Amino acid sequence: APEQFEGRAVFASDLYSIGVTMYQMLTGDLPYDTPSPGDLARLKRGELVSPPRLRQPGIPKVIDDIVMRALAKKRADRFADAQAMLDALEAVLAGDRTSLAPLVQDHALPPAQG
């Protein structure tokens, strides 16, 4: 998680790690290539993370949004807690667009491309 570069790992860092794991499960790759020492500043700023749909276009946009929210650079843009993330995933499984919308769309992330 970006805050770990500053020695400030918090609970939101765990949600970031879950996002990395989900990304790998969906694409078979890490959300970023192994950075060179010169890329560490860009990685810390969240510039090297690309949406999973860019690698696997068949991933539904709503799943892409959940993963990208978990991988948000700013802790405040990630899910508030693991329950909120689980609620979003369960809403996807249930096909409940009404309860899902506020869980994944109320964050300041760029829209997924692809």
C-alpha cells in the first residue's frame, strides 16, 4: 500500500492487499510491473496501477470498480472497512444494483477503461 512507503501501515493497508490479491486472481498478474528504483515514486503516487479490465476485458466493470477502489492510493478513497468491501461483493453476487451503487460509485477514482 502506498502509505507503507512512509512507514504508516494501517487497516486500510490490508484492504489494499486484498485488492492486489483479487487483481492477481482475476488477471494472473500483479496490478503493476515490478518497479525499478526510479519507478518507486510513481508507484507511491499510484500511477503504475492499471485497471484489471485493461488486461482482461471480460472482467465486469463493477468488479473492476471494486478492485480499483481497494487499490486506491488515498486511504480515504478505499472501502471504509472489510465489511463495506464484502457488502459490495455480495451485492454483485446478488445482482442488487440498488445497494451496490453507493458502495462502488461514491469514490473519486477514474472510470475503468476498456
